Amino acid sequence: MKFVGIVGSNADQSYNRMLLEFIRKQFKVKFELELLEIDEVPMFNQDEDWKESFQLRLIYNKITRADGVIVATPEHNHTITAALKSVLEWMSYEVHPFENKPVMILGASYYDQGTSRAQVHLRKILEAPGVNAYTLPGNEFLLGKAKEAFDEKGNIINEGTVKFLELCLDNFVKYVEVVSTLKKPKLIEPEDLDCNHPIATTVTDVDPDDPDWVEKVAKITGAVSGSTYVKLDHGILTVDQINMFLKSMPFELTYADDNNQFLYYNNAHQDPDTMYAKRVPSQSGSRMSTVHASLPPQRMKNVEWVIGTLRNGNQEYVRTLIPNPNPAVLNTHNYQAMYYNDGSYAGINEIVFNFKPWLDWYLQTTGQRLVGGNTPASPATHVDASSGASDSSVGGAVTTDADSGASSH
């Protein structure tokens, strides 16, 4: 379960930030929490475009995809900060990411009453038309005397306070589970699978379906290769090392960008007929419509559904099993959304692998058995290879490889 925590202060030193950081570390087994800052959000002005602010775009995208939101508010003059109020104004004018979103309120303050009055005001704001959040009732967590509440490592000192905080968070997790059943996914618009909307990284000088796309685009862009070093987020590798790293993965990996152009797969050295998702070198750079040209119309709709679901943020990933007559193969496909720095959709990475050896290893290592199985890795165990995680969303299986056309075999 993924939550975002909004730091309700734009100050460099904030006990509400410390409170959220403590929650993130202390309860990481219960949920994932990502902190969002509001220090660079401009004062709300309906004449301005919210998209001009990188931080507002990030906040919007993160809230949209989160399962729930935790807001930690200070109390200034018996109410919330002007900075937090401005964020809520922006997020309820042209866009409405809080609508039907589960929200938990908490706060830290210097004084005995914590942020009780600010929390009352914040509840009213979150329930206002245009915001329409589902605010967790009750469960008020008010951290008073914040200066004395934390130790030098940022941990809350009082065990009773930590236990009460955990109770409130457990109730929020349950609340999110209940509210999620009411969530209506965004309507999926028709996907342009012909790459008619170039993005910043699209090379328009070469036809995407040109079988020599890789070589021609490499020449145009001056793409590096060989022993040239590439600086990554947390490391420096040569292009050769990156290729070795990706080729050694025990998965088939693909990437299609947000213009629906199939850009990469990691097993170009492999015989296509031995792959779980058959691909050939000439497909790199191709339009998604070309990659899936052999599919019947209904299967093409499945491709559009997978892309649209990830683009809209209705789901973070889509998983499915492709039926295979070989009992030693569970052909598993995981389609994962990728995001730009501002949190907007950047395309899909797909992981394809045979899950059966991993499953057998786990069962043999732990001594566990699948329900209905006669042995730890019994072929007689029933596995529904045509359902997957997408059942609840589309009423049936998604048996389409959104990147590569693996469903054609």
C-alpha cells in the first residue's frame, strides 16, 4: 500500500516533517510512505497555470496515484498554514486529485493542545466542494510539546504516544481498504498506438518502423557505445557494462515510451523462438500498432487497456499469466508504469519471466505446499493461468503483452 505524506509547512525546520519521517521509518512494514514538500508552491492565483509549477505537478501526480494521503499540519493562529491552504486551493480549482481519496490528518505543535484547531479547519476544507476527500473520522493524533517529543535521532520518545499513533495508522489502513472499493477508475481514452504525438526524446527524422531504426538514430543522435562512461543516479558504468548488466538479468525486459514507441528489449542476442515474449531486432523503434499488427481487434483493445490503465494512474502495474501448455512454465508478465521527475507518466517497462522455477525454489526452501498440491512443486496443483491481477478491473484476463506482442504465441 502506497501513501504520500504532505508536510504542511514550508519551513526548513518542521516538527511535522519529523513526524512524517518517523512514520515512514517506524511503520515501513505496514505501508510505503513518500513525503511531499510544499516549500516552492506559489500562492494560489486562479489567473495562473498550475502546471507552470514543477512542485504542483509533482504533488498532483503523486496524490492521484497514491492509495491514501497523510497530511501533517502545523497550527498557525488557530488554523493551518497559508502554504498548505494554497496547495489545497490549487488542488481543488482546475484539478481535483483529493476527490474520493482517503486522507488522514495529524499534526505536531509546540503547545499542549497539539494542532487540534488547525485539524478541525483542515477537515472542513477537505470536505468542501472541489476537494471532496474521504477524511478518516476520529483517530485524532495531536502531538503536543513537539520540542520535547523527539530524541536526537528523530524518534518519538514516549512509548504510549507511539502505540496510539500506530493504532491510528492501522485504522487508516483499514479505512483505505474500505474506501478503495468505492473508487471509480478514470475513463480510458483511446490510445494512439501509431506514435503521432512526438515527445522531447522522439527522433522524428527516422520512420519508427524502419528495420534499421537503431543504427540510423544512433548516428543522428551521436549515441555513445562501447567503453564510454555513463553517469547514473547511483553509479558510473560504461555502455558495455550496462548492456552486460541488462542481458544478464533473468528476465526479458522491454521499454515503450509515453508516445507508445517500442524502444528497447534486453535479449536481442537470444533466439526469438526461445523467448517467452518473442521479439526481433527490427522491432526496436517500432510503433506499438506495428508491433501488435498481427493481433485481432479485441486483443488490441487489451493492449490499449493496459497502457491506458497505467497512463491514467488507475493501477501502478498490471500482471498477467500467459497460458502455456508446458507445466514447467508459468509465463509471467508484469507491466510497470514509469514516471518523469514531476511524477507524470513516462511509459511502460515490462518484465517477462518463467515464475515456475522461482515458485518451486520457494516451496522447496520453506517446505510449504500450494493448496491442493500433492508435493511442494506438484504439477497437479491448479494454477489459473488466465486470470492474473487484472480480473477485478476488466472482468477477465489481460492476456496481451502491451510492449511486445507476446500474446501472439
